[in-house]
Amino acid sequence: MGIIDDLTKHKFEQFKNSYNVYHFTTELDRYNNETRVYDQNPSFTITVMFTPVTNEAAVLEYGEHITSMKQCVYYGSEKLQEFDHILIGSVMYTVKSIKDFNTHKLVLVDKDG
């Protein structure tokens, strides 16, 4: 990782918080439909800073629904995946999008599932 990447990674360290992530498994219900069953205990914890989603591309993609969404830049090595749950405060958010970059991932979460 370069000097600029390292400076950016640690720039807002004092504003970051730890959040529990809950993985899921896919099971079939009695009607043979796939359903997600989430772990009762956190799978792992991430330390990030969530901010409101304000970029133009996301606004075009999600429209007014964007008001219930947050985003973060994730540098960790744990396997975060779409549809995982992340507990932010007392509200459970669902991972909607993960965009991979060379040094990090841009993660969008939604509280409306």
C-alpha cells in the first residue's frame, strides 16, 4: 500500500466505530422457496465510519430510497457479502452493494432491507 493510501486509511480513525456483522445461510421453506436465515451471534466486527449516501450515481440507482441508506469505506479482510446484516445503533441494516477497489471496498447498507 502506498503512502497516500495509508494516510487515507487512517485519516478518520477517531470517527470510526465497531459494528457487528451477521452472516446468513440460505434454506428452503416449506413451499420450497429460498429464505435467508441469519446467525444469532455476530460473525465478526468491522470498524468503519458510516456516512449518508450522497453520490450522484447512487441517487440515480436508488432514487428517493437513498434516504434510508448509509455508506462506508471498508479496508478489512473479513468476507463481507451482500445481504449480510450490520447492526448500527439499534437498527439492523442490510448490505445492498459492495464495490471493490484496489485498496478498499465501498459498502452501501439499507435499513429498509
